[in-house]
Amino acid sequence: MEKALMAFAAAMCVCGGCVTGIMEGKVAVQAVESIGKNPDAADKIQSMAIVGAAISETCAIYCLLVAFLIIFILGA
Amino acid sequence: MKLQTAVFTVIIVTVAMAALLFYINKKLKDFDPLSEPKGIVLLVIMYAQMIDKMVKEKTNDEVATYLTPYIMSVAAFIFLSNILGLFALETPTSNLSVTLVLAAVTCILIEFYSAKARGAKGYIKSWFEPMAPFVILNIMSKLSTLLSLSLRLFGNILSGGILMSVIYQMLGSISRMIPVIGAKFNIFGVLIAPVLHFYFDLFSGVMQAFIFITLTTSFIGKELPNK
């Protein structure tokens, strides 16, 4: 029973990643749109989009980390 | 005391990198500057130009002279560590200690360039901006840079490695259903896993190395006066 609850908690943690997925997709959409409007600035937009996506990804990574902690430390 | 596997894999990466650098150095010495570059020489020149352009864009020329070699070597180190999973070894970057060291070097560099740009008095003052009580928030923001940089690399690579091992187990249990050869040979693993290795090891490895160096140069560039 306890193990099942831990597995459920880890699964719930990873759910936080879905919002990050949607929003990172939004970053990509905006980057593509602005490169379409202004192809000259493609280099700058590309690096900014990657940095923005990477920073917003931190949230999902924390979710994953908490899930790992639950599985490997609580569950061991 | 039991040593972690990352100790050995880091040594392997370092030796591999040193051997690669010796080889490239020999190739570059033999290279005639007037002839057309090709092969590994072309690759190295393109790599150096790319990093040099990126660092110069985000910082100023004076800083870029010292920063570019470091960025180039750290990118090569992270990339080589990330693709170690292809050679059936554990990736060193899936150990938090390794990524924490890499992020700590970045943080020390950020503080160093911040102190150099502001001077001793301005640097101490920058910890108490905009008011004295904000020193707690400033310390927390510096710590969060360290944490997020190290955990991003660690989490991405570790999750890739765990997913790959889970997929291998699953494919192994599927191939056990095949009557004669399945019991000894993971036939589905050979067929399906290479595509996933391409994504989780190669693509993700290049991407994370690139993100790490982009963030490092951006954070350092932010501390410089006219940027």
C-alpha cells in the first residue's frame, strides 16, 4: 500500500511537466513566428529562444528530481 | 569507502579528450594555411569560429579572449561525457557531483567578472542592492543559478539514461517471447534502441552542452558594464 502511494506521488510530481511542455511549445511557436517576420534576426532569436526554453525547463526538471527522490530515496 | 562510477568515467573522458586534442594538434600543425581545410581540421575550425562568435556577441572582446578557450573545453567535455552512454558506460554527467562542479566554476566566473567590472567597493555594494535587507534575496538568487544550472544538466541526462535502461528491459522481455533465439538475444533492443539512442544520447547531449555554454556566457555577459 505504501509503495503504491509512493508511485502515485511520483506520477503526480511528473504531472507538473505537462505545463512546461505546453509553454515550451509556445516559446518555439513565437520564435518561428518572429523569424518568419524578421529573418535577419534569426541568430539572435534562436539563441534567446533556447535560453528561454532552457530556463523555463528548470521547473520540469525540479518535478522530475522530486519524483526521483520519492522513488529512489523514500521507496528504497 | 566505495568510489562512485563517475570517478572512473570522468578519468576516461579526460584521457579521451587529451588524446583527441593531441591528435587535433598534430593535424593542425601539419595543416597548410593556404590550402582548403577538410575533415577534422574543418570541423575544429568551424567549432572554434562558432564559439568565438557566440562569446564575442554576448560579452566584450577583452573578456572573450580569456573566456573562449574555457567555453570551448567545457562544451567538449560535456558533450563527450553525454555521449559516453553510447559506449555502454555510465555517463559522468548523470552524477550530481560532476554537474555541480561545472556549475560552481560558472558561478565563480560570474562573481569574478562581476567583481572585476564593478571594483571592490561596487562589488560589495552589489550584494546589498537595492536596499540592505535584500542581501538575503541576492544570496538566494546566486544559489539558484548554481542549483538550476547543475540540476538541468543532471536531470536531463539522468532521465535519458533511466529511460534507456527501462526501454532495454521492456524490449528484452518482449524478445523473450520469440521461441529459439529470443531467450539469449535481445533482438528488439538491437532493432529499436538505436533510434532512441540517437535522440537521448546524441541530440540531447549536444543540446545540453549548447544550453550550458549559452547560459554561462549569458550570465557572465549580464555582469559586464556596457551589456
